[in-house]
Amino acid sequence: MKPNHLLAGIAILALSCGESTTETTPGKVDQEKIKNHLVTLSSDEFLGRKPFTEGETKTVNYLVEEVKKLKLEPGNGDSYTQEVKLVELDAKPSAAIAVSGNGNDISLTLGDDFVAYTERVEERVELKDSELIFAGYGVVAPEYNWNDYEGLDVAGKTVVVLVNDPGFGSGDSTLFKGDVMTYYGRWTYKYEEARRQGAAGVLIVHETVPAGYPWTVVRNSWSGASLYLDSEGGGDDRPQLLGWLTRDKAIEIFKASGKDLSNFNSKSKAADFKAIPLGMNISIDIENGIKKDVSKNVVAKITGSKNPDEYVIYSAHWDHLGVGIPIDGDSIYNGAHDNGSGSSVMLAIAEQFAKGPKPDRTVVFLWVTAEEQGLLGSAYYAENPIFEPSKTIANINMDGINYYGLMKDLTIVGYGQSELDDIAGAIAEKQGRYVIPDPEPGKGYFFRSDHFNFAKVGIPAIFAYGSYESMDKGVDYVKQLSDKYNQTMYHRPQDEYSEDWDLSGMQQDGQLFYEMGLQISTSGFNVSWKEGSEFKSIRETSLK
């Protein structure tokens, strides 16, 4: 798919505000520099770059030293860091929990059948004989005339909900957004809504296709210590139990309930669905190790020469999962692709900007913490912005840039949201590439990286990368490598740098992102959300 309007994007945007674009010849982002940073950041020495560990100290020190070498300015007053107050909860739930009722007792084994934790900052959380209620997708969406909690009082109760949203797999593109995941489909939303409803617990039924990842990712990501923003009240307004169930165990519970839930997926997609009390109760104890500390976002800038109070923000998360469960004898989750790649490319882009000339607008480089724990570093920045959101023209986010070589495509996640798509498309066209929307919109990638927190406060944001068709080896080659990564490397210690990696694709994407930022920062035009974007009204309100 190659939209016809791409080449005209820059000219249209410039003319729309009555200003011409400054002619600036872009330099070339250095592939060797990308490699050097990537090899370092993803080495065992950095211990998987987990916040609150020696790996964080090494990573933050490295990033700060590198931007100082480039003579970039501190981005937070006279500091190169922004403190992010976090609390680490090392949750240890019961190794087995019991679900009982209707004359049946079902035992669930930690890791194999369920994962569980709590966001309450308490040494011990106990949920005793909490009634289970099947609440479909756990969605309250007035714009879709949808309310899975209608008429329910869930105080003291635990809701069981499905991952994704009612539109996924329905065959109906008008039901929510069909197979394109909305925010209502994200696991984070499920917990947020259960909290608003006053539920004591919430368990999400895992299914690989609608979730977008296998059970191993759930088990590995929600095992051991996890980080949260440190909030007032210690999270005492949050559910006592948060967790996931395997589909098989959910079916077993549904059968034991004696309710007619043989077609629970299709029943939950019906407009007249009503939540179903299961007549089953769950009890669980969770003990927490509690550690409060401060993690750090790293931020540097180049002050604009003409409009210093207008900003273009590049972002990438520096963190990964640290040292965890050994897999094939390796326990260091290096995170080379996720997101040593984006962090390294952004350093190379910063170096190119540092060579000058100075941009008209201020260009900011923001490496955020704790993305893997729920986009926490960018969420903290969005709630405590250093640079005024209404004056922030755009966010260009980098996460998981390919190591497959040069690509024919530029895949834009959330394609059609903003005019950044047009800018990116015009540059991609110059590179001999075409633009496609995310081919797997049901996996909700738009909500799974840090650009989303910028979008939530109205800042036009883009998340894109080459991911579909190799320039020389075609579609199947990329699919083979992508499938291998998702099945054997993603959130595993096996996400390690290899000399077999072809980093020309990282350079290609880095060049595109650099030229995007260069054009936006050396021009007078603004970037808007497009009609139909849920973020357009937020932006318009912030500009009033």
C-alpha cells in the first residue's frame, strides 16, 4: 500500500501555516556508532538494564557521558536526568491458590496456570473467599454504547475478563474497530476499569492471538519484582489482586461454575451481554517486599536558535528486564533489540544534530525508564513535563528497530492518527520505501510503547519502523526472522546482540527519524492530529 499523498506532505503542512520550510541538507546517521552503542548497552556488563539495579546506574552513567561528549545541554535545568519516583514490589503470591464453589475445588499452580500480584504498597495482602464474576471484556465505552459492568456491584469481588476488546475476531469492522485493538483491549485498561468499579480483584484470561504474545511472556514479565509510580495513599484504592489466568484454567473454572459458558468468547461480543456470577470463590495471599527509590529519565537538548520555547522530543526507553528466570542457562535479559536498538539509534541521531547547524526549535532527547513495567518513565514525564506539552510540536519514538537489514516498507503503528504520517511517508519515499499501516493492529502496539503517553496529553506522536518487507530478500525472510524473535527471544535472555545482525536497517530508520526531526525543527509549521483521532480534541483543548 502506497498512499498517493505522501510526497506532498511537507509542502502542504508548510503552506497551511503560511511559512516556508528552511532548506537544510541532512547529514548521515552513522551506522558504526549505532553498533558501538548497541554492543555496549546490551552487553552482560549492563545486567539487563533494569531500574533500581547496578544495571540502571551503568546505563544512566553511560547515556549521560555520551551526551556530554556531544556537548548537548542538560535537558532538566542544569541536570541531565529527571528523577522518577517509583516503588518496587517484590510480590510473592501463594504457590497454589484454590477456587471453590458449586461443589467443586480447583487448584491453580503459580506460573503454570496463573500469575498474580498487587499494586498496593502493603507487606501482606489477603483476598479471602472473593466471589468470581465473569465480566466479558471488562469494558465501559460510552461512545460504543457498551458497559460490561452495567448493574454490577463488584465491591469485594473478583472479575474475570477477556483480553482485547469485543471487536477483535468478530468479523465486524464496525464493532469497536474490528480487528484493530482499541485502548479498551489493553491489559492496562482492564485493571484501570476494575479499579474504577471498586473490584477487589481482576484476572485476565490469556489467549495468545488476541493478546499478541504467548503465555511465557506473561509468566516472565509478571514474575519477581515489578515497578510502579509511587503514588499518594500507597495504592490503597487499587484492587488487592491483579493477575492472569491461562485459557485452559479459565475454561475449567467456567465448567465447574455450572453456567452456560461454552461459547464465552462469542457471548461476550454480543451487545446484550450481561456479566455472569460464577458461584465460585477465590482466596489468595500475596506478600510484598517493598523498596522505594528513584529511577531516572535521561534528558538532553539542543536549544533552538529562533523558537527555543517550541520543542521536538525524541524518545526511547533505556530499560529492560534485568536478571531473571534462567532460560537455557542464561539469566541476563540483555534487551538488545528491546530497546538497546532505539536507545543506540537515538544517540546516533543526537550526534548528527550536534554537528549543527542549530535547529530553529529546541530538539530534546529523552531516554525514559521503566517502559517494561508499564511505560512508567514516559507516564511520569507526561504527568510532570519539563517542556510545555502545548508547545511540544511532536514526539518521535523509537522502540525495537529491526536488525534484518534494509527494508522496503515503513510500518506506521496507528497509521492515520496524525500528520506525522505524511512527513514520514515523504522521507520514506525518498529512501525508495512505501508506507503501510501496522499489519497486526489487533496486537495493540500503539498502546505498548512510550509515544502513547505523549499522545494521551495531546502531543502528536509517531511510532514506526521497517518491519514487513526486506529490500532484497522479500516478505517471507522478514516474517521468518520476526517469528523467531517473538517465539524465542522476546523478553528472554536470548535477545542478545549478534554479529549476524544487519544494522543497515537501523541506520535507515535512524536516518528517516533524523530527517523528520530536522524538518520539523527547522520550519514554522505545526503538526496536527487528523480527523477521527481520539487525541485531536485533547490537543485542541491544550492549545486554547
